[in-house]
Amino acid sequence: MLFKPKTCIALYGLALLTAVMSLPAAGRAGSLDEAVQNGKHLFMTSTFGDGGRTCNSCHTGGGTTPGRLPDGTAIPSLSNAATIFPRYNPRRGAVLTLPQQIHSCVMDAIEGTPPAYDSTEMVDLVSYLTSLSQGKPIDMGGKAE
């Protein structure tokens, strides 16, 4: 039996609505300003589990000043982080993107559970870090400032 045009349109509309509703929350994010503010809040307060550390524990000043790793190693600020990724990481022997670096920091330094790559939390963190690099020239593979 053939579908009537109205039935086809109704089925198509339902399929489209179902597809949109199944998108991850990041696909329906609010404004960019909200993502940046949410990312800053996560950066400053989230321990991503029970480790007790936040991103700000190492990257002090919200990432705008030089900081220290848990072992005491000095690290640069994140003021140009979004401009230097992707970059080669010799320790891992691979090119990493900014979300992959965030994932690594959360797992290793914070000892937490990293947000999923397609999650609202990851989008918000990347948005915040990118906001710190606003107006700086892209220097893929460059040095952190």
C-alpha cells in the first residue's frame, strides 16, 4: 500500500524531530557566551570525580597565569592554548587536538573522569580556553605562552 502525501510528511517530520532530540546536548548548546561562562565555571570548580583537583589547581588564575603540575613542574599559562593546537606531543608520539589535551589533563593531572568528546562539558571547556586565545595568531605546534 502506498503512503499518502500527508502521511509521508508526518512520518518525515517525526523522524526529523526524533533525530534532533537524539543529538548530544552539545548540538543544542545555548549561546557562545554561556558556553564560555560554563567552561570557566567547570575549569575553576569541577574535580571531574573524586581526585580533589580542578583545572585551576595547576593552571592558576583561570589559566591566565603560569602554573605548576602536581609534581611541582612549572607550566605556562593557557593564554594561547587554542592557537597552538593541534600539536605534536612527543611523550605520546602523536598529534593531539585541544579536546584530547583536556582529556589527558583531566585523566592524568586531575585524576578524574574526563568529559566525553561530544559532551556539553567538553564543548564548554574548549570554548573557555579558546576565549583566552581571542585575538592571538594561530601558531599550530607553537609554544605555550
